[in-house]
Amino acid sequence: MPQQQSAALEAQVLLTGLAMGESPRWHDGRLWLSDWGAQEILAVDLEGRAELITRVPFELPFCIDWLPDGRLLVVSGRAGILLRRERDGSLLPHADLRVISNEGWNEIVVDGRGNIYVNGGSGVIALITRDGVVRQVADGIAFPNGMAITADNSTLIIAVSHGKMLTAFDIAANGDLRNRRVWANLNGYPDGICIDADGAVWYADVPNKCCVRVREGGEILQRVELDRGGFACMLGGPRSATLFIVANEWRGMDAMGEVARARTGQILTIAAPAPGAGWP
């Protein structure tokens, strides 16, 4: 396995008290995220002030992203529906993912052309095109998790949690995924990910309580040690120069309600070695 090449970095606490945070996204000058343990979508400024954007009427609003016109998308993980938040705040169905799988759905990323990719616990990736067509574009992924797309819209990288790897696909002109390959074998279990301008990927790791920066091939560039599970990460802030990490205690799905009530979730920050790039 590749060896670590640099010293660990220390994170600062921006916000505490999340029930179970996930899916951080830098948008309109703030860090947005889903606190799925509280069924809330929040936006947090750089002073740590949180605004409740919406409280959703369903369980497990795992992940968020935006349509090109600025409307918010929310994945209802248990129901298998992708919802769209209208200007008046109402949530309407945008795509029915159950046409592909009735198992739980997880992460979302929207590329620069408006193609929407959502993955699910059955090991698949679905594409929702700009004209609303839903089709499967990948399968056989051992617990698909975070996804990110390069700035030129040419490559999708996905965290394969149970496979302990990052996998890459070329994105065809019609949005299909081709040329599946291992981008990096890892010593951990990747969850949420993001890409930086040097072409490296940050991944959060729940069981190993860390967030790690790797380059293609698996060389470890930086590592942030945490005192609880690392669920997701995102580059943002001025000049996209801050790494935001969402961390929570985790005791397994059976104890999810207990942990959510304890509100152990945090947002942490560090100064990033390279600015963010790509999508989300």
C-alpha cells in the first residue's frame, strides 16, 4: 500500500450540535449540508452561524445538490425519490429512483452540464438527464458512497466503501459512464469525497476517524485525525481554500436514533493545501 508522505493536519471546530450531518456543499457563500438525523437542511456561515433552510417531511434526507437553475435537490434515501425544492419552498418529486432499485439511495452529484448522478445501496449509479430520463449507468459497486466530478466534466470518481478504494469512470457525451477503473486503493473506508485543483481527492473515513488526501494511484498526501467518524468533506470558503469536514459519532445503524439524540455531529475546518475544483 502507498505510504503517507506528510504530517497530519489539525482541524478547528466551526459548529457543534448536529444530529447526524452529511453532504456538505459550498453554495452562495455558505456551507450547506443535510443534518439527516434531524431531517433538516442547514446553511452555515464562516462564523459558525447556522440557518435552517428547510425541514423535510421524510426520513433520511441523505444528500443535496443543485440544478443549474439554482433549485435545491434532496435525496430521500429510504423512499427512493429525488425531490426538488421550488422557489416557494415546496418539495416536489423530481425523479423516481425506484424504477431502478427499491433499495436505499445515497449520494448525489450534479455535473456542469446538468446531468444528475445518484448512487444506491444496491450498488448502482443512476443518471437523471436534463430532460428527466432516469437510467442506470453503473452497477456492482460495493457500497457506493461519495461522488465527485472533475472540472472538465470528463471523469466521475466514486468512493467504494466496502471495496476500500476510489473508482473512476469516463463520462460520455450522453452522460453514460465508461472505462471503469481503480483510481486509488486505500487503507481505509471512504465515505464523502471532494476534488482539489491539484487533481487530488479528499475522502472522509468513519471507522478510522480521519479525513485523507490522496493522489491518483493512492499516495497519501495529507491526513486529518478526528476524534469521531469522518462522514464527508468539501472544499469551499474564500478562494475555495478551506476544507470542511462533517464528523459524527457512529455506533451502527441500530443505534442511529440514540446517536442522533446525543447530537455529537460537528463541522470542522482546516486550511487546504490546494483549492477546490470540480463538482460538487
